[in-house]
Amino acid sequence: MDALVIHAAGDLRVEDLATPALAADQALVRVRCGGICGSDLHYFQHGGFGTIRLREPMVLGHEVAGVVEAVGAQVTGLAVGQRIAVCPSRPCGACRFCQLGLQNHCLDMRYYGSAMRMPHVQGAFRQQIVIEATQAFALADGIGDAEGAMAEPLAVALHAVNRAGPLLGRSVLVTGCGPIGAMVVIAARRAGATRIVATDVVEQPLRKAARVGADETINVAAQPDALARDALDKGRFDVLFECSGNALALRAAFDVVRPRGIVVQCGLSGGEVTLPLNTVVAKELDLRGTFRFHEEFGVAVRLINQRLVDLKPLVSATLPYRDAARAFALAADRSQAMKVLLDFE
């Protein structure tokens, strides 16, 4: 089968790989569609991110949907021909964090397309993949492969919203409107937020954020003082979701979050940032991190299947996997693209 293998920054190749043998509790999946994630872009552009670097060739990709081609002898509830979204997260289930229900912090995590461990965990940008049956989540009739492939980033956004706590009636600021920021807008609206403001420095993602539910969008490059009104009376936002990974965006947003407001840091800058601790102390702000997801993947698929969320406005283009170089270049251009997908058919 063909697979997209990254060897170093800028060195992405289509290579022929053998299909692994199928165990009794596994399923063979024909991958039909895959979404290019920010981490895929980091591997492609820089050979890694932060301290995580490529040390061997690795198949990219962890946002995929496909169709079941074969199942192992012990697999139940999964049939050949069934269309599925594939959860890329494979916690061990045995470590202390898995036993505490914190599977996203598993000490022996295997997450598709990740160079965090050695040997690297090979990804899902391939024509066929063998998965654990528990990774398969059925897609409803009429749900497109692209929507199924976006269950993973939606799960990331749902986990971030869960980290914020109850949002019913809350005023929310989302800084950074890439795919995760836009999906945080969707998730916050489903959770009952009554005012959602989204900011970015590029117009194209702001237009997408408005289409999926933001009440107001602000280009802070063109209007750097537009949030000044929300800094009055110690701040007016109940919750901040910082999705840009930009230290300046985080610092500026602290001024508009009310005392005892909640700050959820979603974006990663690739390095350390300096926090205004005097503001954190004086306002008694609650700073929370958010990392991947677990049970939210199933919730994401249910929301998609029941058409309770609409992710289609976020799709910018779908290109053949053999045209991966062009697809990655487009995905990196925020003025042109939000979510770029690869067609593996």
C-alpha cells in the first residue's frame, strides 16, 4: 500500500509499505480521507516541534476516516463495509493515569503519527491501516468521509471546553481561529455560551469562525484596540480559550478576563512563555491546560452523526494524497485555507 512518510523537514515521500497481519481483536481499514493537522505541518516544515524531533522516517497523520475491509475472529459489533472514524489514541489501560480515568495522560501512550517516543508511532496517512477494534466509531449514513476525519480535532475542542467547566450563559473569548479555535467556537456554543468573540490576525479564519457560530470576530492586527471595551471594570469575559499559542495574545487577553475567570490554554507555541503573574494573582485567575482527549472522541462522532454540529464550512480543499506537497503548502497558508484534507481513494 502507499503511505505518506516524512523523513526530514520538507522531505515527504509516497512509499510502498506492507500491510500488517490482522490479529483476532483487530480490524483492517481502507483509509478514505485524512485531515492535515498542525502537528503534521510542524513535522513537514520543521522536522518536529519544540523538543520533539524526527529521528527516523515516520508515516504522518492521525485524523482519518475509512471503511472496514476485514475483521479479526474475536471482533464483534463491527462489520465489513462499515464506514468509521478512527480514533488515533491508544492508551495502555494499565498505568496509574489510565486507572484514574486520565487516559490522555497515559504513561505508555501510542498516538498515531507521533515522534514523542522511539521507535516513533507510525501514523494513518496510508491506504490501509490495521487498528484495534475499539478504535472504530461508526459513521451514520449520509455523513461524509471528511466529516468523519474531523472527529479528532472536534474531540480536542470538546476536551478543551470540558476543561473550562460549565459554559451555560457564559461570555467566551477565543483567541486564534485555526481549526481548533473554530471548533472550540462550535463546542462552546453547544455547551451554552451566550456570547462568543473570536480573534485572529488573518481575515480568512475569522470568516470561518463567524460561519460556525462566533457572535463577533475581530482582526486584532487591523484593530489592535478593539477589545479595550472588554477590559473595563476588570474584564468582561468569563472564559478565555487561547488557541493561537502566541504569548502576546495570551498576555493581552488576561486584561479582558474578569476576576476569577478561567483561562484554558489550547495552543502550543513550541517554547516557554512568560506569564503576567501579578495579573493572575490580582484577578485570581484560574489557568488550565488542555491536552488531547479520551471519551470526547465518541461524543464528537455522536454530534457529527446526529448533525448537531456542522463541520463542513471548515473544509477548504480535498486533494489526492499523491499531491501531498501541494496540500501541505495550502494547509500552511492561513490566508487561503482552514482545514485541508487528503483523499486516499
